[in-house]
Amino acid sequence: MPFFVKTEIIKKEYLIKKDLRNKVIHDHINWIKKLKQKGVNIKSGFLVDEFQIPGAGGLLIIEMKTFKEALQIIKNDPMIQSDIVDWKLNEWIDINK
């Protein structure tokens, strides 16, 4: 089954709105846990720079049969629904197959 990768960058205006950002991130973590409980192969995390400082965005990897299925799930991500991130979804092609 193919893997799909969602990349995201938190919009600048939300970098300073910590209360809202933290609530949405908490909701996002719970959303991921629920998907895992349903058997979805999904990983999510944030990116840090060389000094381990966050703010570079996030990465989500999900295994689904089709792009359409992955997109349907990803659109329910609280990070996207709250519109605090700019994001993009792509299929990852393994060149070692």
C-alpha cells in the first residue's frame, strides 16, 4: 500500500497565539491516537532545526490505498480544520521497490 506525506508550516500569526496553537496541537494528537486505534498506519511529528528548536513545521505519514482516501482523512486533521497551517499532501514513491 502506498504512503502519503503531509507537510505543514504553522502560519506566522499562530506562532504567537500559543493558547490556540497548543489546543489545536492537543486535538491533533488525540486525532492521531484515534486513527491508530482504528488500525490506520500513521505517524506525525514536528520538525526542529539543528539546535532542536521547533518552528520548522510538521510532517505526517499515512499509509492508504489511494490519494483520495488519504486526502479524505487528512482533511479532518484539526491542524487543517482550524486553518493554522499551510499544508500539502503528496504520495511518496519508494525508488527501492
